[in-house]
Amino acid sequence: MPVPENRFKTAIHQGRQQIGLWLDMGEAITAEIAGTAGFDWLVIDGEHGPNDLRSIIDQLRALATSSAEPVVRIPTGESWMIKQLLDAGARTLLVPMVDSAAQAKALVSAMHYPPRGIRGMGAVVARASGFNTIENYAETAAEGLCLLVQVETRAAIADLDNILDVEGVDGIFIGPADLAADMGYLGRIDEPEVQDTIESAIRKIVGAGKAAGILTFNEAFNQRYIELGASFVAVGADVTEFSSALKSLANRYKGGASHEPSSY
């Protein structure tokens, strides 16, 4: 059988809107439930969620029949970590804290086999190749792989033009919370300077013909980013939605103020 199409990759290259959700519980059962909800993409969070390689594989298995594309956010852009996750069957990787075009180029190299890159040969015994049932996996793997890099510091914003020129980067994801913190506005993504920087970056990414992405828990902000052309927008997280729903249910019977997730 051939390498399956990465429908998320196809969609963002065509500029089609993809709505996503963060998975931070680190559990296969909650990932599986989220996979039935109708989202286009689901981020298995290895940076801030309580995940390791095995829990990520469990969630990839749980989402194998879902129409949502699993996106794995790795803790850091190390080539050995990328190799492990690709062999584990992750096809779309989100890499945090990419501050320069040089970093982006190194990530592209880590995603691909020689001569294009440095990915080690080993998928023949791994989940990625269907345990050697995908014919010519090594030769065709690149077709199904998608690389998203996170721009979330002042340094990254300053080098955004060069990052956009890196061939093999499929999408640029803006990390609003870290960007706000780096700009001196810890926990305050609603500051006008932060929002101006985010909007300017989205316009630049879209204008360069690349896919722009972002996550916030603020619906007004999300709608604004969609209007500006952001094509992959995450609108919440399993932890906050679960917590909010339980508090709301308890409060309906016991009384008390509702608790909404903080702006992110």
C-alpha cells in the first residue's frame, strides 16, 4: 500500500481552513473522544503535556481512524527526537521556539532521508512503515510528512522573512503566550502591541504564500486571525474544556460563579 495522504498538509497548502484542539491530558481515551468531535487537527502536546514516546504512540493509535490529523508537538527541535517520533508514526510535527531560518533548515533536514536530509534509516521495523507493509516507504515518506514551526519570540519575528524562505517548512505557527512574555507582557496577549505583532506576522506569512497557524482560548481573537487568513487555528484544549464543563455542571446544582479559562 502507498503512504496515506496527509489531508491536513494538503488542506493548509490549499489554504483551506482547519480548526484544531490541543490535547494535554496525555491519555489515549481522551484523545480518542476528541477524535470524534469533528476537529480537523489535534495536537498531542509533548512540550507541556505529560507525554513520553509511548503515551504519544498510544494517542496516535487512538486517532488512527479519526478524520482529524494528529499533530505532535515535540518538546524541542532535536534531530534524534524527530527521528523517534517519525518512526513512531507521527506525520505532522509542530516544533516550538524556532528563532531563525538556520534552525528551520536543520529541522527540515531532520525530517528527510538522505540525500535531502539526515533522518536515519530504520522505519522498516517501525510503525511509520506499517512495519514494512508500505511499499517504498523511504522513497515516498516525504509526501506524507508535514513540518510546522513555532514563531514565538522577538528574535523569530525579526527573522520571519528568512524563515518563510526555507523550503520544506509547511506552516508557521505563532505562539502568542510566549511571544507576549518575550515582549514583556507576561500573561497579557491582549496588549495592543502584542496583537499588532501577531496580526502583522499573519499578514506576512499569508502574503508569502505560507500557511499561518495559532492557538488562543479567546474566540474573538481566533475569529480575527481567521479573517486575516490563518488557515490552521486551534481554539481550545482538552484540559480547559473538561475543567470548564465540570465546573459548569457542578455550579448548576450547587451554585457559585463559573470559571472560564484565562486568555491564552
